[in-house]
Amino acid sequence: MCDPLRQVTHCENIRLAEDGRSVIILDQTQLPNRTEYRALRTPEEMYEAIQLLRVRGAPAIGICAGYCMYVLARQMEERDYDAFAGRFHALKEYLNASRPTAVNLSWALGRMERVVTGHPGASVEELLPLLEAECKAIHREDIAMCRSISEHGLALLKDGDGILTHCNAGPLATSRYGTALGPLFLGKEKGMQFKVFADETRPLLQGARLTSYELQRAGIDVTLICDNMASIVMKNGWVQACLVGCDRVAANGDTANKIGTSGVAILAKHYGIPFYVLGPTSTIDLSCKSGDDIEIELRDGAEIREKFYAEPMALPEVKCYNPAFDVTDHSLITGIVTEKGVCYPPYTESLAALFR
């Protein structure tokens, strides 16, 4: 699929079918052992792909959502503007319910709907080309965003640094270089070397299945560790910076990311290691005052008991608590890296300044 570095950093994990009637995604639930693509045509297939993490990573979800709305718009039988706009809104709300925490989903869906609401009375024939242009713009802008975030992030690192990351925020989660992994891929292109420690990221193992896969295929020195090994790796002096992605950033700098991220931040603070969050400005939600206002997705406990095991590792009657995300307090974050630059505390000021 993506052997050399150039292919890894320019991996086509989401695209619009040539006939515009489906969205083609790389099914990330099958990696690293199988490379399978899926065509999403119906609202149910699209919802399922997002909800089950066949497509995942905040920017990638946004790109996928944009394409999905265009494909669905082409299928609508409604020709009257009001009926079309009403159906479009209903489908947008349906897809938005698939994952509540990642703001890129609602951001991209809202952006597509504004094309419709911004042209009241337009014919469907007039709206479809505008919707196609918008979803392609979302994808194109994400490519440029990834490059910019990678450059800003790389400026914070030194050749030979040890890096610890959690979950997956590479090309598979975005469009090109990625966010948290972007500086590593860009640094590799520039001849820099890093030693990366990838948390496996239980219970869905995005770090094991995806991060270590991308880095290994790119020829970047990567060591896979269990989540509970991060402390000893830091204590050994092997980590000079922690890089993680984000699914939503509150106005005060509190950040939601894959479950386990806050624990990494607490450890980094204890050992005096810089902890950086990397993500596009589209993940910043200034209407959300703090992490207390971020809805945390709860997932099926079977992911803890059974997933990836040949047989269950806990009794079926054992209760499970399975939040998909946690919130890292802003006081633990050294800097938030966006495509517009690096924000530092106080985040209520630096984040707001990005939108002035």
C-alpha cells in the first residue's frame, strides 16, 4: 500500500469515486494485516464507517464527511430547494451523531450545509457543483494544513530526539503527513533521525496497528510499547518530547484526545518533558469554554473484554467502562501546534488570537 516514505506521507486513504457516487476509504480496522478499501454509498454505510473507526482521525473524518454529503446530495430525489435543504440537514444531523467528540466532523458537515443555506432558492443543478467544489476544498486545505503543522512542529525538535506518541495522528488520520506524526515524516525527508516510542493505545490499538505501521514502513526508528510502559521509558531519559494529536480543543486549552493521553501528559509533567498537542485550527472550539464541556464518547465494553483476543479475557458479566477519549488539562500542555503557528499559555489568549 504505502512502502517508501513518499507513499506513506501521501497515502490516499480517502477519495471521491470518479463517478462521484461513492466515497472510497481505506478500512483502517483491517490494518496492518490486510489492505482493504470500502465504497460508501448509503447514509448507513457512512455512519457505520465513522462510528466503527473504519475511517478515523479528526481531520480524516472531516474530509470523509465532506465527500459523504456531496455523494448523498447527488442521490436526493428532492428537486425543490426547501425540500432539498431539509433532507440535506437531516442527513447532516444523522452523520454528525456517529461520533460526538471529534469537532472536525461537525465542522465539515456544517461547512457543507452552509453551501446550501448560503444559496437560498438555488436549483439542485446549481448546488451540486458548489458542493463538489467545497468537499474537494476541505481535502485540499487539509493537505496544506498538514504540511504547515509539520513544519511548525519540526522546529520544536532536534535531530536525534526521542519522541513518545499516543494513538495515531499520521497520514492515515489526515490527508498527508499527519499532525502529531507530521514533524517526524518531514524530518525524515530532511535527513533528521528520531527514536519514536509508540504507545499501543488500548483498547483499539491504534498505536500498535497504525502508528508503528506507518513509521516502520517509512524507515523511522520506532519501538512499540504497552501504554503502561511510558513511565519507565521517560524515566530512562529516552524521551525528549511527547507529540499527540487532538479531536477537540476548548477555549482554555483543555484538549480531548484518545483515552490515555492525559496520563501521558501527567507523566511528562513529572519528568519535565515537553508535551505538545498538534492539530488544525478546525479542531479548536472556542464555543467550548473548558474540557468539562466536551462530550466524551462511551463505547461498547466488548472492546475491552474481547476485541483482538482469540477468546474473551474477562467474564461476560464483568462491567466495563470504555470512554473513547479523555481530556488533558491545559496546565499540562507545553504548546498547541496549529497550521498558523504554536500557541503557548495563556491559551485563552493565544487560541483566540488565531481567529482574529
